[in-house]
Amino acid sequence: MRFFKSLVSLLLLATGAVAAKKSTGDSFTRFHSKSLSSSPMKLNDASYKSLTATPRDYSVAILLTALDTRFGCALCREFQPEWELLGKSWAKGDKSGESRMLYGTLDFADGREIFMSLGLQTAPVLLLFQPTQGPHAVDAQEPLRFDFTSGAASAEKIHTWVSRHLPGRPHPAVKRPINWMRWVVSFTLIAGIGSALVTASRWLLPIIQNRNIWASISLISILLFTSGHMFNHIRKVPYVAGDGRGGVSYVAPGFQSQFGLETQIVAALYGVLSFCAISLALKVPRISDSKTQQVAVIAWGGVLFLIYSFLLSIFRIKNSGYPFSLPPFM
């Protein structure tokens, strides 16, 4: 009699285990067939509970969202196309269900009970439920939650996050549809620019090949960058600042700071000094009249002396310990 009772108990246990295994297998097959025609699957309270019920031998990612305009969830509407792209790409790349992975969407309008049971106050919320049995089962029963604090994520970013938690399984890649309109616009724009350049080449080529223009551009660029133009862009320095006495300070003391106007002043001084040196070296020797040449030398030399004196005075503001100066800016 005891042997008969033990045998019946074992048979019931075996039958229950087979039934549970068959049930989980049937659940995945049913939902996977549905996802082939519509992925991510649109869920409601009942289908959410059925899809996430335990035991399960598959993974499922569910987006809890609020797409209706009355809820005012801009992030939900912004992320939805990326989520649908990921679901469709995964279903298309895994038609056999080898990855044992499903995607679903539960809108607040269709799943108020689930939102209330989870205590959700914001959306979207992305949950990843891991298998509780089978070769890919994990110990943790609580679903993993994706962090949306940095804003709407791309389909590729969600794919990376999901794949990281599915080791040893296929990870179908995200395949974006070809944007034909973008290609047509780009081709038309390139063709238009090319046609315009070819048509205007007889006027543009003399300008492009002009050595004086390139020399001017090079000189201006050198003056700007040697006077601290990149420093201003990197540090986001102010244009001018107050001197603490109701006035305006145009030059910042010290070598670790400067003002935007200071850069322009220094660049202008460098430009005048360069022009003086070029004139003395190239222009003045070509003057045929000796008296005119002498006047030009004195004039350009005087300008060079005055500008350099002013430049030294600015340098003394930057470095208060600098001992040298020239009149009249002592």
C-alpha cells in the first residue's frame, strides 16, 4: 500500500513537471508567433501578466509607456520609433526564436492596473525579464530596468543593453530602413553645387589662385591664433570685465586668463607691427627719391617704435614683474 502511494506521488510530480514545461514552451511559441507579425507586441493587463508569468524559459523586454497626448510624455513619443525599430529588427532576424527573446509594449491607456501595481509615476520604463528556468535561467527574479535619465536612447543603445544580458544567445542586429529621400536630397544638392562651381569656375579660379588673397588669409589666421583666439573658444572667456572701480578692464592680468577684446587688440598690434616690418623691408627700398625714402623710414620706424612700446605696456599688465619698457608707454 505504501509502495502504491509513493508511486502515485511520483507520477503526479512527473506529470506536473511535464505540464509546467509544456506550458512555458506553449507560451513562448504562442507569443513568438504573434511577434512575427507584430513586434513589439501590443499588450494589456492580461497579456502582460501572461507574458511575464513564472516559470518561463525565455526573456522578454517590455516598454511601459504613455503615448496619448493628454499625458504629455514627449520622451515616450520620441523613443517609440526607436523601440519599434528594435522590435521589428529582432523579430525579422530571429524568425526561428533561437534567442528566446520577446518584445512588448504596454501603454498606460491599456494597462492602468499594471502601472498602479508597479507604483510607476513616470514613463517610459523599460523592463527586462530574465528566464526563471532552462539553460539561460538567472537567480535574480526582479526585472532589470533601463535608465532613461540621459533622454531618449537609440535602438542601437537599447540593443547593446539587452544583448549584454543575453550571453550565449543570438543578437540580431538593428537594421534601419534606407532613407531614400535623404539620398535624393543629398545627390541633388551635390549635383547642384557641382554645376554651380563648374559654371562659375572662370570667375572663381582667378580668385582661388591669387597668391595675395591666400597670403592675407594666412597672415590673418596666424595673427588670430598667436594672439589667443583658440584660448577664448576653449575657456569661453568674457569679452571685457569690470575693474572693480566702476570702469572697464580690457586686459586680464596673469597668463591664465584673458578677455575677448584683449585678443583682438593684441592681434591688431601684431598686424600693424608686421605691416611696418614688411613696408620697411619691401616697399621703402623701392622708393626712388632719397628724401622721400628717408621720410618713409623715419615714419615707419616711428610707428614701429610706438606700437612696440604699447605692446610692452600690455605685457607688463600680464606680467607685473617684467622690467623692460619703452617710452611713451612707460
